Amino acid sequence: MSATDYRELAALFPDETITHSYVQDIELPAAGGKPGGGTFALITLDNGLDHTKPTTLGPNTLIELGQALEALRDRAARGEIVGVGVTGKPHYLVAGADLSAVKSLEQREHGLWMAQLGHDVYSTLANLGVPSFAFINGAALGGGLEVALQSTYRTVSTGAGALALPEAFIGLVPGWGGVYILPRLIGPENAVKVMIENPLSNNRTLTGQQAFGLGIADALFEPADFVEQSLAWAARVISGDVVPERPDAVDPADPATAGRWDAAVAAGRHLVEAKTSNAAPAPGKVLDVMAANRTMTQAESAALECETLADLMQTDEFRSTVYAFLDLVQKRSKRPAGAPDRKLARPVTKVGVVGAGLMAGQLALLFARQLKVPVVLTDIDQARVDKGVGYVHAEVDKLLAKKRISQDAANRTKALVTGSVSKAAFADADFVIEAVFEELNVKKQVFAELEGIVSDECILATNTSSLSVTAMAADLQHPERLVGFHFFNPVAVMPLLEIVRAPRTDDAVLATAFELAKGLRKTGVLVKDAAAFVVNRILLRLMGEVTAALDEGTPADTADTALRPMGLPMSPFTLLAMVGLPVAHHGQESLNTAFGSRFPVSSNLQKLIDSGVKGLWEDVDGTRRIPDSTLALMSFGTQPSTAEQVLRRTQDALAEEIGLMLAEGVVAGPEDIDLCMILGAGWPMFLGGITPYLDRVGASERVNGKRFLPAGVASSVAVGADA
């Protein structure tokens, strides 16, 4: 089919931001001893917007690209051009398919058309009659990287970042040829790394250097004159002066390759099971297509890819992922609900951290690295202060050893972090955050001392995970200056900041907190001062239900694995051990005090803590079990539950708790609950956070009588409840 045959599909998207295909004829430099290299047609993909608006591939964009390629194919047949290149506007080759467009395709037939349109356009690129080249100057994601893979040859800039096939993460497959071409180009093992391991590892991407190292690109050039160098290289390839080597390319028909192929697919399936408990369909489908296409022609694989894409586009997991990734992480996180006007924010030129323990050290390092302002740590004696500063310096040295920062940056960061045994060091600070013991009276004493030292304009912040910010501010002379600034562990990695507004916290303080979050490269979510805020309240409600099931007599393995259909990043008892039994138990006690029996306190956990037990499980010869010595400490009821009962019980408990949180105004809407769980607890994107999942399984309506989100937001328009 021709690109123009898809006009009916394109008509569904009258408001698409079109990435145009601008064609320019270039006379190639002489190469291979010839006087001139010939005429080369270079396509530049550009949507006419600045670098904050990535180029994407919607139906109208693909049709225009297809028409440009068809015209170039005709020119090639007439001998007018010797090659075709594709590059992009600054910072981008193409950032992939237009997810807003794909998400809106309600009919499977339209999704199939979209998949077929991409294949038809890319097939034209791959069969121009002259060599085609992709000059990867910037981000190349999904369909953008597949543009490059469909080209005969590829160059990449050392300045290019974000190269990936993230479809397994998004809820699709690399269905415009990537799943067929990539394992043949770089070997099946590396292909599984790019298509499965990286997407399921926080959507990891490749740099230009890494893509070249894997064999995705044939040549690597510096960004300053990247296109010029690429054109000169293309001239040499066309003349035969350069023959790119591809040592990792494989032939699937080779019996040795067949064994490697099957082993790579099997390893991929093991990874998917470990990462998602097979709760999301897309990663398995990627491997299904890869396994099948080893013995297929490219056309046969293309047909399978199209059918698979059409099916996946209609899944709620895909729609939930797009909601989570596009609507929340990409959009809502940049415009926090309820945040005051940023113009009210005050400058922060010096930061103080009360405490010099592990959390304080992590905070000091983050503030110094990201804000590049002086940071001073204080503690009760010089030994603690020295240890805290020493921790920061050691972490900087680790970053330097890993070549993540330069020697100059390491020296500057170390110089910014100092320590003192006197809080008088905070006299000229603009922002002081406490990271002391999680006890209300201790924190109140800290803030009382600070008020006698800092300026009237200095903002005071608490990193409490559950205590009342209102109570901390109650005795302050200026309670309006106190704000909750709750980080998640590990501080350098977790992107969420719960910014807690107490009743008297003023707008300038809040605005400054949100600007600081942005400067720290964190996502701030405005949270009302309520026990445990958002993430810990939800996690502790979940933990309470599973632990209660155990105490009632449910076998530990049944209780711990019951939530596997949710595809959570770790099992409840694994999370319990990671957090630490005393910390989790203390949190449960606090919420029991605040909310009563919804948060039961386990006497078994207290017994384990008293005996110094660190966690329920131990591994013996690869088998996970509870030691007899641990079991002897515990007592159990006689009302065991099945895994299905534990799952449903937990679903309903979460639906109840979130309903109550929204009624209390803890956050502005369910979207903020989802954003918090994704960024603060690693909740899966394919769940859409938590509320779309609870809607999908019927828990929202069972408990609250209504869905959290309207049909069509993170699901199909026509939805039904699945138990």
C-alpha cells in the first residue's frame, strides 16, 4: 500500500503536531578516488518547535514521510541520487510514536492500520534502490530508533542520548521492524538487553557511545560537525572506500545461532518473570514475536508484529502505562496541582542540614550536587560531624571513580559541604532541613533552637515520613515558615518529594519548596498534613493486610505471593525486611493511633523485633523459607486465607484507604495518588499507579460505589469490572 492509502486513519487526528520531512539535495564530497560523490538527498525530521517539544510519529507525519520517500525512490530509479539520509532537528532524531495518537485508537482496526502504515513507510526507506543512512544526532526512541534500524547504515553522535526500544515498558512491542532487525544486527543476547532488560530496569536508555559499542550504529562522530562527518562517511561507503564491519551480526539459519536465540529468549522470559511476575502482557509478547521470527521472513514478521500491536493497543495495561507515563510523569509532574505561583519563591543560596547520619549525608550530597550552593551539616559532636562530611566525600569519590562526574566537579562538590557542632553555622542559611530521630519532641526541640538562630526569611523543613508537621509548628514563633519536605530512600535515586503543607504554611514557603524540588531534579507533589502522607500510608495499609493474614494462620508463602498478579517491584515481606521490622512496626503503630483498626499492629512483629530477627525469610540452598527458630517465636490463628482471598482483601483495603484520603483532601485528586506511588514506591507503570488497577479489578466500585478515574482515562471507554 502507498502512504496516501491511510488518509482515513490520518483524518482521525486533525490536531496532530506534524513532524515534517524536509528534503535537501547535497553534493557529496569526493571519495574513493572519484572526482565527486554524487547527489545525496537528506531528510530532516522537524516539527518546527523548540527542544522542549520532541518530534513524534503520528499518522499524518508518517504519511508525509512516506510520500517523501516514495518521491526519492522514483528519483533513485532515474539515477538522480546516489543515497538518502535521515536526521532530525537538534537533540532529536525522533522520540517515537505519538502516544497520544496511539492511545486514542479505540478500534482494533485503526490500531492495525497504524501498525501497517509504519511498516509500509519503513519498507520504502529500506527499499529505495540506493543506500539509506540514518544520522542519529539525538534521542531516538521506539519508532525513532526503528527509522535508523530500517536504514542500510547508521551513524551516531557522541552527544546523542536516550536511544532505546522502550516498547516493553510502554505496553507494546517494537513493531515497526525493531524486533526483527535488532537481534540479527547485534545478536540475540544484546537484543534482549535492549528490548527487555533496559525497559524493565526503570526504562534505561543508551548513549550514542553505548549504541555504537553494541553495534547498533556503524560509525561514531562528535556533535560539533556530526552531519558533515556523517555525510563524508556516507560518501566513502557509497564509493566502496569504507565497508562497515558488523562482527555481532548473526544469521538465524545458522544452527549455532538458533541455540543462542532460544537461550536469549529464555533468559528474557526469566527476567520478565522476576521484574513483573508476568502481570503485564507486553514484555512476554516481545519475546513471543522474537522467538517466532527466527524462522520468518521480514514480511512474515511484519504481519505478526502488526497483529500483536493491534491487540496490545487495546489492552488496559497499555492505556494505563500511557496515562502513567504521559499524563502523569511527563505532564502533571511538571505542573503540580495546588502549587503556588513560582514567582513567590525565594532564592536559596545556602542550605543547612540538622544531623549528620546517613539520611543527612544523602541530603547534603544531593543539595550540593544539584543546587551547587554551600551546605553545612551539624550534629552533637565532632566525631559525628566528621563522619557525615566524610560520607559525602566518599560518595563523591565513588562518582568520580565511575566517571559520572569530572575531577573539577568532584573538587567543587566536596568544597561545598562542611560541618559544624554549632547550629550557629545556619545563621545565614536560606533553607534548613532536619534529618534527626523520628520523634516529635526531638524535632520540636530542633526547630525551637533554630528559630533563635536563623533569619526571619529562612525556611525550615522537616524530612519526617509520618509525624505531624502541624504539631511541629505549634510552638514556633513563625509557624508559617515550616514545610514538610519528605524524601524517599535512596535519596539520589527516588524522584518523589512529598511537599507537606501545614495549615499555617505560607505560599512563599511552598513556592520555594517546589522550586527547590525542581532544582534537585525531583517531582514535588503537594500533600496535606495527614499521618504518613501518601506513599507510606498506602504501603502500610497493604502491609497491614498481608501481615494480618499471616497472623490469622495463612501460610507465609501464600500471604507473601498473593499480590503477584499486581506485578509489584517486590513482595510484601521482602519490602518489610528492606524497610526494617522496627521502622515498619513503628509506622504501623503510628497509623493505628491515628486511624484505628484499619492499621492493625502485629504482636508477631513485635516478638521478632524483641528477638533481633531482621526478616521472615532466609535462603537455604536456593530455597526460601522461614527458619524454625523464627516460627517458634510466633503464634498464629486458625483462619487461613487463600491467595485469592488475600489479594481481594488487599485490593479492597487499598480502595477504601485511597477513597478516605481523597475525601480528606490529602491530595488534589487520584492522579496525585498514582504519581506518588509510581515515583515514590516504584509502583508499575502498567498498573497506571494504583487507582486504574483498583478500577480495573472492581475494588473501587465494590468499596466506594464508583471508579476513581473516568472510563477512557487509563482504560478503554467501555469498561467492566473484573474481580
